[in-house]
Amino acid sequence: MSQYINQIALNQLVQEVGGENVPFLFGIFCDELDEFIETLTAQPEIEKVREISHCLKSSAGSFGADKLAMMAIHIEEKAKTEQKEWVERNISEFVNIARGTELAYRELLMKQVY
């Protein structure tokens, strides 16, 4: 399994929602990630970064994307306290983790292995 996906959390999600619903949910999650990546690479204001990180904190956690969820928590905390320089220094890592996560989930969708 990918470094971006917590297999235990993923298995739990599949049990909770049913395997037949997983492709639909993964598709929504990947599309959301794609949108957020696009916004983040456009160097948005810190409030927008906070909003995105807040959204990703919970959705990534629900999907077992632990690495992304943890980074979203850190970004949100720093954005809330207006630590703009820290956020600017770490936004590219946030984007890279989001990209890696999206690719990992799209690969699962293509292989239909979850």
C-alpha cells in the first residue's frame, strides 16, 4: 500500500460505506484534492489556505489519508495564528502530499483494489 494511505482506516471505510460506494466516494475525494491543489498552487491568501486545510483535515482523515490529514492540521494551526511565513515555506510540501495522495487514490480506483 502507498505511503499516503492508512490501510486499516481504508478497510474500515469500505466496511462502513460498502464496497459498491467506494469508487464514487474516492472520485469525489480525488476531485476535491485536484481543486484544492490548483487553488494552493495559485498562492492564495492565508485565510483561503486555512479553509482548505480545515476541509482536508477532516476529509483526509475520513479516507485514511493520514499524512495529508496531519499536514493539514499543522497548516491550519499556523494559518489560524497568522504565521504567514511558516505557511509560505511549507505550502509546497502540503501541495506535494496532496498530489501524492490524489495519485494513490486514483490508482486504487483504476485497479479497483480497496
